[in-house]
Amino acid sequence: MTVVLHTPESGVVKTDISDGWTVIEGEPTMTTWFEYQSPDKSVVTGTWRSTTGAYRAEARFHEYVYLVEGVIELTPDGGETVTARAGDAFTVEADFKGVWRIVEPVYKRFLLKMG
């Protein structure tokens, strides 16, 4: 059994808009750090930061989020808005389609489950 420590904001950095995401309000920017990938590539962990604005998102993976800083309003198509604040943890299922509105700049830690 292995234990891997993860240093926030280290590893592979991506500064362009993620696949499946489109800016729909404002001029938000995002930075993603991919800090760990399991040997079979089914699990990825990392850190994500975004400035204020809104994205249309279509999730392809299950995502567990711990929100360290900021406020996000998540509105699934045809559903009710859920507001997450610093200190909250939440899961976005792989079939999510809707809007991520970044109300206050966000710093989150995440785990993606592929497939």
C-alpha cells in the first residue's frame, strides 16, 4: 500500500479552459494543477483556481470537491441552484450539465473519478 502526499499547486499546470467548459459570463480565468494520477489513470487529484464569472459545463467524470476559498453557484439544467461556500464539500456527478457561477474567486481541491 502506498501513501502519496500532495502539495497544492504543484504538478502539471493547465491554464486554458477545461474541455466541456465554455465561458458564458464575464472574463473568468482558470488554472488547474494535476497533482496525482493513479497508475491505471482512473483517479486524478489536484487544485483549481478561478476568477469570477460563469461557465457552462458538461461533466464527463465524477468530481469530489473541497472548497477552500470562494463561493460557487451550481445550477444543473432544469434543476435548483446549489450554493457552495468555503469549507463546503460536494460531489458533481458525471452526467452534470449546467452552469458554474463563480461568485467569489475560488480555490478548490478536487478528486476526479474517470470512467
